[in-house]
Amino acid sequence: MTDTVVRSADRARARSADRRPEGRRGRAGVWRQRAEIALFVTPALALLVAFIVVPIATAVQMSLYRWKGFGPMVDFVGLRNYVSVLTNEVFTDAVVHNLIIVAGSILLQLPLGLAIALLLNRKMWGQGLLRTIIFVPYVLAEVIAGVVWFQLLQPQYGVIDTMLAGVGLHGPEQGFLGTPEYALWTVLVVLTWKYLGLAVILFLAGLQGVPDELYEAAQLDGATWWQVQRRITIPLLGPTMRTWGFLSMIGSLQLFDMVWILTGGGPANATTTMATFLVNEGTKRQNFGIAGAASVVLFVIALVLALAYQKFILSRDSKEGGR
């Protein structure tokens, strides 16, 4: 009996000894994995903190002070800057302008982009060249595109007015960009020209994922072209269109450079956006507290709309993908 107990104890110690190195190796593997994760994640986190978290925190801090940009921030005013921003008619008009641009961009670019994508998805002569022509405006720098259109839209001697005069028409006396009634809509047309290529490229990429077997089955069933697009193409292209809509919305809310080059927010604040408002307040009027408050309000509006879009529109794709 004693020998049996001793042999059992020896076997238990042997098993324990065998497991000990394996346990050490397991712990070493876990720590190595964590070290690798930290090695790859740390640079991204550092960039996130440096270029997103710190600027947001600085803007929030700045928004609580009356500060002209020189010296320390000592004149604490609390939420008064936010009250000034939210009761400023120029800023509230800027919010409306941004929302008009959001809605106008989607309503114009969605059908145009879809129609062009369906056209370019068919085999035709010069297909690659046409795709390039459509996409070139998007890859142009906003500064270059804005300067070109600013010259084209010059009153009387600009190319657009000259072309209108050639067919017996006349543009506004102050030009399309200089007339408050036309300025915002003119900017919207330029934005459509500039960013339509992105919609077309995304829709073309989405069309490549539609199985040809579905089209063949629809043709065998005698479906018309419109029925095929309505029942097959558009539903299967839905996730791509919703993703593009999200990108278009966020870009329209943050719109600055194109408006700044074309009109500077004028005439008479007819094209002011939230971004041009805060830049004007900060760089021209030296009201950095007001500019900080405006930037925080812009961030909150964009965040709320993004979360709402995610919950009510993009969530459909998550639910469908999880089935």
C-alpha cells in the first residue's frame, strides 16, 4: 500500500513538472501576444490622441473663455460663448445652409451617380476613358477645382456668362456667385460636379458584386429592364448607397474649402457654413472663444446625425448581414 501511494505521488509530481514548463510557455505566449498588440496599436492611439482627442479637448477649453489668441486663457465666461453662437443669426443660417447642402448633395448625386454607374457598367466603347473623365474631378484638389470654377463663373467675362450670352441668355448682373439668391445653389452645382465621381466609383464597385445569374433568371422570366433594376440591382446596391450617403452627409457638414474659395461665405452670408463661420470668428475677428464654441456645436451636430444615421439606416445592413 505504501509503495502504491509513493508511486502515485511520484506520477503526480511528474505530471506537475511536465505541465509547469508548458504553463510558463503559455503565459509567455500570452504576454508576447499582448506586446505585439501594444506595438501595433500604440502608434494609432498616439495619432488618435494627438490629432483628435487633444484638439477636441482644446476646443472645449477654449470655448469656455473669452480669448483673443494671445496670452493665457484667464477670462472664464462659462457657457456664454455657446449662448452667443446659438443665438447668432449668421450661425443658425449656416446650420440651415449645411443641411440644405446635405439634402441637395444626396438628392442630386444619388440618382445621377446611379444612372451613370448603370450606364458605365455595360460594355461600350471608351468605357475606361469615360470612367476616368467622371472620376477626375474628385481627385482634383479642392483649391484647384474652386479656383477654376471661380474663374468660369466670373460675371460678364466668365466662360459661363459668355456661353449664356451666345444663346441669347444673360446671367445675374453680379454673377451667380455674387447674387445671394443664386450663390448657394451655384455652390451646390459645383459640389455635385466635384464629388459625383466618388458616388459613381462606389456604385460601380457595388454593381460588380451583383451575381449575373440573377439577371439571367430575370431575363428568362421576361422581366423588363426597369423591373430588373428595381427588383434586383437597387436592392442589392442598397448597402453601398447607404454607405455613400453617410460619407456624403459627413462631408457636407464639414464643408469649408470649396465655399471659402468660391464665395468666402458671402454674399451677405448667403453661403456661410458652420466651418466658414468658425474660421471667420477665429482668424478674422480674433474671437477664439466663439470659434471654439462653434466648433464644439459642429462636432455635436455631426455626431448626433452620424449616430442617428447609424441607428436608423446603416443598422439595416448589420441586421441583414447577421442573418
